[in-house]
Amino acid sequence: MHRLTRRQFLQLSGAAAAGLALLGAGCAPSTGGTGRRTPPDPIDGQAYLAVARGGDPAAITEAAIAALGGIERFVKPGDDVIIKPNTCVNYRTPEYAATTNPTVVATLVTLCQGAGAGRVRVMDTPFPGITPESAYAESGIEEAVKAVGGEMEVMSPVKFVKTAIPDGLDITEWEVYQDVLDANVLINVPIAKHHSLATLSLGGKNLLGVITDPNKMHQNLGQRVADLVSLVRPTLTVVDAVRILTAHGPTGGSLNDVKPMDTIIASHDIVAADAYAATLFGRTGADIAYVQAAANMGLGTLDLDGMNVEEVVV
């Protein structure tokens, strides 16, 4: 019997592993990996963008997702799902509209679980100097998510890896949280609020919580946020407009600046979702530099009049 040398054995083992990997890739679910998720387009009359209004945050979240064709359009059995809210500070409770509504986040967790997701994690990076644990707790999101069996994750520093941004026009690489890119599904859940630099903080701006050194993005903010969107590509954007912050954002501090809107906006198209959310402030998507820049890059559409918008009152 011919005996293989160690080098021959390793070469054969490597070839076999590569073959198995190729076979596996043919049946494995699509994942982010390099951030190349492709949000699913609507079919069979599904709404391109859904707007739900009513006094119950859970009910309007469910109604908005149902109008898009149901969570099953976005989440398949076994999927690894990450939900990205805004938990930027640890000194504002939910009524101040600086952080995402806890009930909205928990409802999305429940919907994903019902669709058979293999894992559902909720995560964000707060402002520098603030611990995620304290921000999660003060926002009310941790309690709400754990109450429905969801998982809060503190984003590990070792998982932020320098990543190429192939379509970036201003930035071509940045340190990005790799799990966000590798997850099958990323649900982006910003709260709609005023922002002193960006005019409004919406879906695109919310993605700064998945990178390192977000303050450096403020140089040419509009294009840099759009460049980041081109990499991360959320599967679904759900804008929390239950209560919006109309001034002194992004952290607020006065209830006089908070306006109840009792509204949820949802779409696979982050640009469209942000453009509609801007109208709640008397603005258009074109008024927000990063929304316009993302549209210019072909990452979504600003044309609200030309799309199927389904409005639901619950």
C-alpha cells in the first residue's frame, strides 16, 4: 500500500474541505458576509413601504410588517437575526424619544421568533464613555427584549474588523462589527429624531452604531453614511415614530421637544423609509444629506409618489 507523505495528506485534505464548502454553499442560506445582503423586493401586491398608525406600539409594529407581506418575507427558519435599535445614551428614559421604543423592539423579536429564526440578538454601541449595559437598561429595551425571550448582546471589541467598502465614494474601508455583516437578517430600528449635525437621525444615521470611531464619520457625513449603507444593507428598516424628538437632538432632554406621532414606518428600502420619516418633520428625503447621497448611489428611492405605500390605522 502506498503511504502518503504529510504534504500529500494536507493537500488532499484541503481539496476535500474546499469541495465540501462549495457543496454547502449551494444549499446554505444567503448571509451578509461581505455585507452584500440583498433586501427582498415586494411581490404579489405587497407594499413597498408601510405606514401604521395607532396608540398601541406593538399593534402598529405588527400591522406595518403585515402590510409588507409579513415577517416571513424577511426571516426564514433557522436565520441568524440581528436587530439594531438606537441606545445612544444611558440618561434618557423612553419618553424623551432619544432611544428606540422598547415595545417596538420586543415586538420585532417576537415576530422573528415566530418565523422560526434560529437566533435573535439585539445590539448597539452607545456614545463614547457610556457602557452598553447601562444604555440597554435605561432605554428599557433590555427588560422588554428579555421579557419575550430575546437576547441582548454587548458588542465585543474584537469583532470590529477593518472591512473594505467596495462602493464607497469617500470612505473605502472602516472597522465594522462582523456579526452584523455575517447575519442572515439585519433589522434596523432607528427612532426618528432631530440631529444637530445631520438634520435628522433616521435609518442611515442609526448604522453608525455598528462601527468604530463614529465621530470621524461626521466629516462629509452625508456621503460617509451613504457609503456605510452600501456595505451594511439592512434587510428591513423599521422607523420608530411612536414619539419623535423635534429639537435638541440627538439626546434631547425636554419633553417639550417630544411629539407623539403613534406611527411606524417600515420598508426593505432604507432610503424610502428615511424619506417618508423626514415628512413627519416637514422635510423631504432630499433635505437630508445622507438620504440623498444613498439615493444617488442607487441604494433606494426618494420617489414616495411613485411607490406602493400602504397606510394602516390600527
